[in-house]
Amino acid sequence: MGILEVKGVGKRFGGLQALGDVNLSVQQNTVHAIIGPNGAGKSTLLNCFVGKLIPDTGSVMFDGQSVLGRSPHEINQMGISRVFQTPEIFSDLNVMENMMIPCFAKRDGAFRLHAFEGVENEKELVEKAEQMLIDVNMIDKRFMHAASMSRGDKRRLEMAMCLVQEPKLLLLDEPTAGMARADTNNTIDLLKEIKEKRDITMAIIEHDMHVVFSLAERITVLAQGTPLVEDTPENIKGHPKVREAYLGEAH
């Protein structure tokens, strides 16, 4: 049994079959990539993982519990955090203030309009946020206004905001989208470092095959909403079904 178990999941939007009988098992402490052409159903499947969408058929179990019908906060409290395609940070706050918000949320489930309200009683949360910034090499930017940062730094901050909550599963939805190659490589290095240091499972949706093959231990290929192949990166490379899905013809 994997930490994330998807069984028989199907989802329609009107006449469009976005997902059809998807079965997927993400093993604990691995990096599992989900790839496929545009429209293959990757984002729809990810939204089913976090309760944003409820499948028409099938089940999604995380750590032995169903995620279906749960609120985003409940899913977060279960131990699932998500990095979005566009970094979701609070642009009107600085880096440290951004970090404090998930610290408070993890403790009492409440987001605060001012991140440092009552901070004199929350020294341990401040120390935890600062340590996370050290871990992702952003401590020197802790007072930088988030709106002024590069996309790569915004992504790094968003990851830190997820990781400070100590999730069991980190979902990454195209974490290098829109990045220059240097920022992409930095993100790969950061994720490798996170994986080495933390007891964490990652599921990644990504179009950049350099990222996928640099990180993934297991890959599921979707085509038209249905799993086509699931295998190791070594076996996925050059697989005729994968080449057909991406190139439109078998080789």
C-alpha cells in the first residue's frame, strides 16, 4: 500500500471524459512524477488529490483516510501541502511574514491578517520559520518584500511555506513553469536536498523532462485521462507507448 492510493477514479465535465478508471499508488518517501500531453488529465487528477474536485467514480486515500469531501484545511491538516503552477504567496508581506502565516495556521487553524500579531508569545514559531528559511537558503532575504522577488525566489518561498508545516506529501504542480534554466536547476537542487533531509513523499506534475528525469523514482504517463504506463525513469525513456502519446506515432 502506498501513502497515496487512487483506485478507479473517473471524472467527466459535461461530455468530456477528463479521467477514466485511474489507478495509481504513490509509495512513501519516493518522488513520483505524473506526465502526459496537454489535456491528458494531470491537473484534474491533482485536484482530486486535494479535494478541489470530487471524482464521479473511485476513491482517493491518503495515509489510510479518504480525502473526498474534505475541506482544503482538513486536507492540509492530514499532511498534504501543494505548490501551485503560479506561486501562491502574499505579495503585500515580506518573506518572514509569509512564513509566519502557515506556522500559525498549522498550530491553531487560523490565518491572521497581521502575521506578527502576538508574536512575543510565539517565539518557537518564529524560530521554526527562520530555520526553514536557512534550509532553503533564503534567510538573508527574510525582510525582502515578496512582490519584488524573482519568480525563482517566489517559488522557493512557496516551497518553504509548505515545508514549514511538515507535510507527509508535497504535491508540486509544474514547479518550474515559467522559470529560466538557471532557476529550474536551482529548484531541482533544492528538491533533491529536501528529499535527502526530510521524511517526505513528493508527487510532481511537470512538462519539463529534464526536471522529471532528474527527480523522479517512479513515473506515471497519462494519455486522454487514462494511465498509459507506470515504470521507472529508465524504462519510461524510449517506451513505444510513451513516444506514441507524446509524438503521435509509435517508434
